[in-house]
Amino acid sequence: MDELIPLNNQDAEVVFELAQCSNGSKIGLATLNVPKALNALNLNMIRLLDKQLKHWADDDELAFVVLKGMGDKAFCAGGDVVSLHSAMATGEPADYGQTFFSEEYRLDYAIHCYNKPIVVWGDGIIMGGGMGLMAGASHRVVTERSKLAMPEITIGLYPDVGASYFLQKAPDNIGLFLGLTGALMNADDARFAALADHSIDSNKFTALLATLCEQSWGKVAALNHDKLTQLLKKFDGESKTMEKGGLRTHLNTINRMSEYSDLAGKVNYLTGIESDDKWLAKAVKTLKHGCPLSAHLVFEQLKRAQGLSLKACFKMELGMSVTCCEVGEFQEGVRALLIDKDMSPQWQYPSLQEVPESVIERFFNRQWREHPLETLV
């Protein structure tokens, strides 16, 4: 493989490079480059990615894009909720929140609809905003080090970034379970929950990229897509068998949630589980200590999103997210977990029963003269 061609400063928060292939075609590489923050996605990174993806979409010589994270700890640990907390603390929650979430969701939507294949190398931690980047990619790769989760219930938020859409694709009850418990998924879990396509050993990225560069890529996206799939399957087959995950192990236990029709019944069932299994016990503990309002939001979003288009899901989520910036649970959750780190959030609504129906409805009734995401195509 020839040297990668840098397209911007190597200290930038997202580094862009080109790899030259055997017939003159090119591969675009985008690397999230804030490893000290576990590559958490801030507004500048969103804008850098959006601009470069648009440029690459119009480059006829570029066959596909590879998106990865710098370092061996994380692809992307989530969105930059600390900056959102600062906006909430200074009294500008809706304005900044609307800007941040609108641009993040536009980027996520663009990845879902991209006109060329996108490979996400999902090595290490992938949470929240990282899941949003990965979910819409055409080829989603996980490794033995992958740790995926939607843990927003711990900070008074809810699984956003298109989760209303992609959690519906998981087997029965899995999507709701993941949202309520923030349960950690490994590579096996990710594939079982339809959140990843291939599992490849983490030490094979360099060899994979070299193999991709040895190919002759054409200008027909569908043919490149199929060829890419076959190459990734080859590396998948040559990789170690990934450890069985908690979702598959405890599927029967999780599926018993369906015996209860309302949220309270499902939550009472889950919190009543006593298990020596560390994975399941941690998931239950997270739910017990999570934000009751968030539990309502998870339940409602998945119920209301059934049958909705991807665009409609993102539009619904934007209303929910901007409202989260105005309702104190999100601010308090971030404070307790990431600012003061006392791990003792003081929720306004300490139990499911204490969350007023009117408060829940507020998240789904936000009105705009013109919706910020109306122009998504």
C-alpha cells in the first residue's frame, strides 16, 4: 500500500486522508482524532465530517469511505454532552441544543443515505453519538475490543441519533431493553442486535486496508458495495470467533418483558431480576439508578416510531432532544456523571409514577414554524 495522502492538518479533530488503489481509484479515510476524549463528537467534528463527506460524494474517482477512531480505546464514546451542559447552565439550552442536535442528525442521516459505501471500523468504545455514526454505514465492523451501548438513561437523555429507527430492527424486546438498561454489547451482541455486519480481529486493520488498496474499484456504487462485502467476509472468516454476548445468553430472560404491557410492569420485572451474572446484574443496576423520565421517553419513542420513516424518526428525536435541554433532568444527569462526578443525580421525578403525563407529552409536541430537519432528503 502506498503512503496515505493527507488532506488536512494531522492535528485536526478529524483527519482526512486518501489511499490510492491499483487502478487509480481512491479510498477516503476519515479518523476521529480526539483520543483523550475517547473521540467524543463535538460540533466542529460534525461540521468537518459533513463537509468532507459531501466533497467525497461528488468525487467520481473515490470508491468508498472508511471511518475510524484514533487510538485503540474508542471509535467514538458519544456526543459532546459537556458542551451541551455548559449551554444549559448559561441559560441558552434550546438555541445551542437545536444547533448541535440538528447538525448531528443531518450528518447521521447523510451517512444512512450516502451514495457510496461507508465502512465504519468500530474498534473499542462505541456509545451514543458513535452509534449514530455507525448505524447508517453500509459496512459496520466490530472487533473483539468493541463495547457498544446506548447509556443515555444514566444522564437524563434517551437513545437518540436515529435509535428510534435502528433499535426497531433488533429482535423483539432487545431495543427497549438496551434503552432502559444501557447494557454493554460486545461484537457478538452487536451482530445479533443488527447493529453490526462483520467482526474482524482488531490487529487486522492495516492488512485490511492494504487489501482494499490492491483492488480495482469501479464507479458503480452497487458493485463496489458487493465487492467490499465479500472482502470483509473473507477477513471475518479468518478472524477469531467472538465471545458470546449477554444479549444472546439472556435472550429468554429479556423476552419475558413482553409478558407486561405497560412500562411500569416491564421495569418492575427487570429490576426484580436477581442474577450472579455480572453483565445482567450491571444492566439491572443501571436501570435502577437511571432517570425515570428517560425510561418513559425510551418506551414512548419506540412505541411512537413504529412504522415511521428514518426522516420522521430524526424529526421526532430533534423535538425530544431540544426539550431535554430545557427540562432539568438532562442537565442534572450530566452534572452528576461527567462534571462533579458524584454519581448521585437528584432527579426532579425520582420514580416512574412521579413523572406527569403532561411532561412526557411535552417531548412529542414541540412546534416549529418550519422544522429544522424538514429539508432532509
